[in-house]
Amino acid sequence: MKTLRLIPLLLLCLAPFSQSALAEQDAKEAWQKLVRSPRFNKRPAFQFVKNNPKLPNVLLYGDSISIAYTDATREALKGKANVYRLYCNGGDSSSFIQKMKTMHTTMGQEDLKDHWDFKWDVIHFNVGLHDLKYMNGKKLDRVNGKQAISPADYEKNLRAIIAYLKKLAPNAKLIFATTTPVPEGEPGRIAGDAAKYNQIALKVLKDYPEIAVDDLHAFTKPHHAKWWSKPGNVHYNTAGYTAQGQEVARVIEQQLKKQD
């Protein structure tokens, strides 16, 4: 009989532990569900970041270019900052605000252990390559396709993005990264359009002198031919995205020091 009496007590002791162990995984599981894509979930860039409250918090927002340099950025800022990134490919400027809202709503749920209850110190962001591309249905086609986001709409979207970020993180240092070059022969983009869209972005940023600029276009262009993954492709090889990630980290650290 004594053994039977002990069982309920034992279960009561174990219950909080079991619930705690389950809750501890909730934020990580929520992040993995948010990432969704099995291809992305396996990549280090999309790993769940456990927050170290002693370090500043940095967010990277961007497309596949930023996905590729995320690991190098994190490595360069190891022990200096918690480096998060968007849960997916950032895509064009029209989807920026909704993706940010989705991420913050999901990860900010108070019933999640390790939910996001911190503030951003730095947000490093870019949109551009998916704005200037030409699509024919679901295929890249610079000859017969339609441009995803017109220059006028790109400017309008950038202004909305900045207004949103200032409301989301009023004390964060914002860094806009210029769009990296488009090579000749790219199937869905026109060489030189990155520079045109960057000019639009820089025009917008003149109204916001407090926003820093990480000129990845100028940083990358002299090395473009040796850094691209292959001729006519907007993506980069290991040497390219490692160098870009280290440069992003340098600019971010520079801004973090200004906040000290």
C-alpha cells in the first residue's frame, strides 16, 4: 500500500519536470515550423538561436545572398552578438513587412519558453534582387517577362519598410545593404539594374541620415568575376559569401560600438 501511495506523489514531482522539458523545446519547434522548408531547416543559417541576454541582438533580413553569408557573419560576431536571420528567403520589397510580422508574432508568443522578449540592437536589411527580376509565369525571363517590382514601387515599398522598422525597433540601429551586382547573361535580370535600384535606395536614405549603408555592391563588384558561383549567376562561391559575411559583420560591429 505504501508503494501505491508513493506513485501519485512521484507523478506530481515528475509532472513539472516533464512540462518544463517540453516547454523548453517549444520555441525551437516553433522556429523550425516557421522555417518549414526541409532544405532550409538543415542549413546552419536557419538554426534556432538561443538568446544570450548578455549580448546585443542583431537581425539579418535578405534573400539568398544574405542566407549564404549568414554563417560567416555569425562566425565573425561569435561572442559579440546574437545573430538572427529571417526564417525564409526575404524575396522582394512587397513581402518584407508581412514576413517580419509573421516571424515576430510566432516567436513572440508568451507561452513559448525562450520566446523572443528582447529588443533589436541592429537590423541589417536588403531588398532588391527579387524586385528587379523579370518573370514569365514562374520562370526568370528578362526578354519576355514582367519586372516584379517597378522602380517607383520599389521606392514606395522602401519608405514603408523604414517606417515599419522604426516603429518595430525605435532604438535599433538600421543598416541598409546595397544590392549586389547582376552579371551579364543572367536569365531573369538585366546587368546594371542593381546599380539603378541602389540609386533609388540611396535617394530614399537621404531622408534618413541616421540609417547606415553597407555598400555590398561596391565591396563585391571588383571581385565579382572570381566570386560568383558561375558566369551569369547572381550567387557566390565560398570565397565570395565568406568575404561578404565578414564585411557585414565588420559594419555591424562598427555600429554596435557606436551604441556603447
